[in-house]
Amino acid sequence: MRSYLVWFVALLVLGATLQGASATTVYKDQLGVQNYSVLVNGKPVSVTVKNGIVTIPDTPGMDRKAVFEAVNRYFSSQGQSLLSVKDVSITPTGSFTGSDDDYRYRKSFTLPSGDVYISSYTSITASWITQSFVDVSGYSAGSSWLEPYDYWWSVSYKSKSITLTISIKFVGIDVSISVPPGFSIGGNSDTTSVTVSDTYTDYLGYRYSGVQGLSTFGITRVEGHTHSSFLFYDTQTGDGIQSNAYVFKPGGV
């Protein structure tokens, strides 16, 4: 009984330290799906994670954009490594827009009911185990929403499909890479990427870890790239509308 009480107190402390977004793992089912209850401004939102892919159900009566941002913050915080000596989330270049350095959004198109927005989010942490060996983890997401002219809050607007492409580049001389399942290494041995997709949704997140770079001469920088691609159907013409949002995070020792 005492051990359960200790865990309960620990969960309360966790909830207090993550302002605006805290969570507890509810359970992991037989199919390997992790189920979370994420608190967004004090209200619980069910979130599932399977094979690294994070999905959020409908949240009637809640600011959909605020839900996205809270889930982004929570899963990014879970990816931080205790061995990290340098977070690569440093001052970005002038190509960024939005309220956060790791978050970019833009208006995609306009409907009679309002403006459709899309976004890309990325959080990446690099742990320099040695000057020559770097371990990387992170979280990326793409989302879409509607901002009607007659409301002060955003509402959901699902795309026909979202495709999320995440690329990680190690800057150094003669770099070799070790990657977890799902990642591939392109023509350049210093870059690895993973692509995931989902249909009829307004949010797609992906959490990863264990991407490692090795170079005898040292690795000076790690770059994280997230490209969110959305396919919508125009309700006026029935034509497909392809929209893209991109965010890039540089960093170095």
C-alpha cells in the first residue's frame, strides 16, 4: 500500500511541474498501444501511442490548437535524455514563424466558414556521449485546424491525409549512423529519415529515440528537419489541395 502511495504522490508532482500539460500512462494493451490521459488546462484528453505514432481523438468544446500545443510539449519533455550535454534547440534562423522556435504554422487556404491553418513542430535533443559519439531523440508533429471569423478559438478541421517526414543530419567528417526500425539512411551516410502517415485526421505526431551518429574526427552539429504534408479536399470544387509546412532546428556543441 505504501508503494502505491509513493507512486501517486510522484504523479502529483509530475502534474505540478508540467504547466498546462501533464500526463500519466493509463495502460498498455495487448497490441502494444500505450494509452495516456493528458491534462490540458486541467481537462483530460485521451492520447494513444503505437509504434511511435501519437494520435489525438476529437475534443469537443476544447481549443483544438491548444490541445495540439499541450501534447507537443508533453511528449517533447518525455524525450529529454539525462545524458544530454547540449540541447540542439538553439536560436533559430529567420525562416521560422510562430510563437515558439520549434513551431511553424501558416494559413493554407480560406473557406466561407474560416481559414484553414497547418503547422509543423519539432523538438530534438542530442546527447554527446563523447565528442565523436552522439545519441539523438526527439518528437515531431503536424496538425491542421480551422479558425472561423466568428469565433475566438480554433476548431478541428481534418485533412484527408497527413504525411510526416523527419530527417536528422549529423555534421562531421566520415560520419556513420545507427538507426532504430523505421528509419532509413539515404545516399549521404550522414543523414537518416523516417516517414509516417495517417488518414482523415488533424494531428499526427511521432516520437523517436536511439538515432546515433559516430565519427572518428568528431561531430560538430546535429540538424533536425520536419516536413508535414497535408492533402485536403476543397469543399467548393471537390479538387484536392496539397499543403506543406516545414521547420528546421540547427544546433551544435
